Amino acid sequence: MVTNAAMQPLGRATTADVERMMSRLLLTEGADRPNKLSAFWVLIVLSTVIATAGVMADSTATVIGAMIVAPLMTPILGTALSVVLSRRRLILLNLGMILLGAACVVAISFLLGLTYHSHLVADTNSQIAARVTPRLIDLVAALATGVVGAFAMVRSDVSDTLPGVAIAISLVPPLAVVGLTLESGAPEQALGALLLFGTNVTAIIATGTVVFLAYRVRHAAIALGTPVGRLRRGTVAGVIAAVVALGVPLGIGSAVVVQQELIVARAAPVATAWAGDQGWQVSDISVRQGTLHIVALGPPPTITGTGLRERLDQAGLSNVDVRVTLVLGGSAALPGHR
């Protein structure tokens, strides 16, 4: 159906845009509601299994596949649309879908974690390590992703970018990390991954709301005859305040990461020189939970008395705990009996 509203200038949503957005984003509305809801829950389960398997296998490609399948972006943008339309019932329904979907992901990943033979934590898995210490840059990325996602929904001619948006933002994988780290007895890491998920959700809702308002979605909805409530300033201000509030823990997380990188940068040349004096080779230096971890390769050690602690103290790291792990070199073939 082409109306006069469909001929509005670039930069404004049309009635056709609003119809399309409501059909795609509001899962609890419309005659096809059962189909939309069943598809959502099937995709939630499948994306959770894929994401959890990808994290357990430490496979980036598998985790990316889960991002494409994950349907959580729909109710998140649906919440932004509901805020713009000022329909409290729809806001609550979409938030409920997000929370129930998130709980489903955490529960399934927790159960799958029970089948794994060892603990899955940041120290042993790069996929987990990448999601348990969110930083301000993660908030910036989420804000940009929300803009792109909302823009793609308003503009049907760029809707093909949505798979790329799904890859750009991490929704199901952090929740899978929450379940796996809880099962592994690492609640602090689970909290960090949950903060990353909350950051992404809040940022997308905030920027989605701004983009929909900028494209005058409310005006197009009124022209379409869609029920629209009164948009209060406090509603938009509350969404923006939530984003600002998230900046506090993320700023702290960023400061911690920077401090860890500075410690590694100062310790690396000292540890490398020390290892060389012993005939060893440093293979990894990292900071985990406030402790500097050094892994070296070489012949059987006498780590104590080699002067590493003294050298690190002279480098200004006297207040940093250090743990040295020496991996003995060499290999042996053990043929089977035939």
C-alpha cells in the first residue's frame, strides 16, 4: 500500500516503515504472533547451544555463527520502538522477552557446562576472557551498533545490514559465558559477562530510541492510526541516564585493564632478560586477578634465588604478586603395543 506518507522526504519514517517495523519488532502483536514467538524461542535455544559450544571449544568462528542466529536484537529494538510509541504494556512485554530469553540462555549454558571435563574460566579460555572485563570501548561499540540497527529498521533499503549488526554486537555469547562461569564457580567473571550484556542491551535501546525519534516514527505511527501514548521527557531521560550510569563500572573496568597492560609492559623486558640469564625463554606474561603470571620454557629450574623478584622490585613492581610457571622442554614418542 503506497500512501502520501510513503512519499515523505528522506529522513522521515513513512507509514509503510512503521507497519514493517511493528510487524518485525513487536513479537507479541499481530495475527502471526504465535509464529513469531515460536521462531524466537527456537532460535534462542539453537543460538545458545551454538554459542556455548563455541565458547567451550574456544572457537571464534562458532561464536560468530551464534551471533547471526541469535534473535535477541528483535525485542531489544522492539523495546526502543515501544518507548517511542509510549505504550507501557509493549515496553514491559518486550523487556520481559529480553529477560526470559536471557534466563533461558544462562540456564542452558549452565547445564551444558556440567558436561565439560574441567572448569571454564578466563584463565583457560580466550572466549571467556574477552567477555568478563567490559570496558568503555564496549559501550561505544554498543551505542554505534544500536544506531545502525535502528537505522536499518527505519530504512528498508539498508535492512540487509542487519546480519552485520548481529555480528558486531555480542548478546547471546556473554550470557553463555555467565552460565559457564557460574557452573565453574567463578561468580565474579559471570558478573562481568552479565555487565557486558546489560551494557549492550541498554545502549541499543537508548540509541534506537534516539534514531526512531529523529526519523519521526511517532508522527508516522499517528498517521497510520496506531495507538500512541504521551511521550514524557522523563522516559527518554531515564534511558539516557541508564547509559551514563553504565559508564561508571565500565570506566573502572577500563582503568583496570590499562593498569594490567602497564604492569605487563614494565615486567616483560625484565622477565625476558631474567629468563635469558637462566637459559630459559618467556612464552607468556599476563595479569590475572591482580597477580602477574610468567610462563617460561627451559631446562629444570631453580627459580628461587635467581633474582627475578629483586629485578621486578627495581622496575617499580614491588607491590605486584608474581607467579612463575616453568614448562620443561623436550618430547618423547610412546608407541602403542601391537
